[in-house]
Amino acid sequence: MNREIYLKNIADSLALLSKEVTVRNAINLYDINIVAEDFFPGLLNLIYGYELRNINHLEKNAAAIDLFDPKNKLSIQVTSDNDSSKIKHTIKEFKEKESYKI
């Protein structure tokens, strides 16, 4: 019974976060995107056992990636833009900057 309540609360909270990001970005308020870069490593580490860290704490505005886990060789970009041109640009930048060597 508690499990269902917890899962519903998590789902509701993630849905609310998604809507907040959409609405705030629409009015040029992007601070929530920065906060998300610190939120998601903890969440993904908890769920998947990763050791993700926010790379922006080491290198301000790092190219192509926001989170990295050197142990599991994993890089993630936290973005609210899922446009194909954004994705292609990120992949191109990831390769050009050799971000895979981090």
C-alpha cells in the first residue's frame, strides 16, 4: 500500500517538475535548468547506482555534457530542449571537444 503511494508521489512530483521547466523556460526563466543539473545526479545515482557528478562544478559550462560518471564511463546532458537539431549539435560538440576523454 505504501509503495503505491510513494510511486504516485514520485510520478506527480516529476510531472510537476516537467511542467515547471516548460512554463519557466517559456518566459525566459532558466534557473530551474541549473537546479536540475544538481537534482538529477542524485536521483539517477539512487535509482541506478551510478556515481554521476555535475561536471559544471569542475568546469563552468562544460561542452556537451552536464553529468559524468568516470567509473561507469557515462555522460549525460541535462536539457529541456529535445529538438533534433539540439541533439545533433550536442553529439557533434561531444566529439569535437573529445568529451568522452573526461
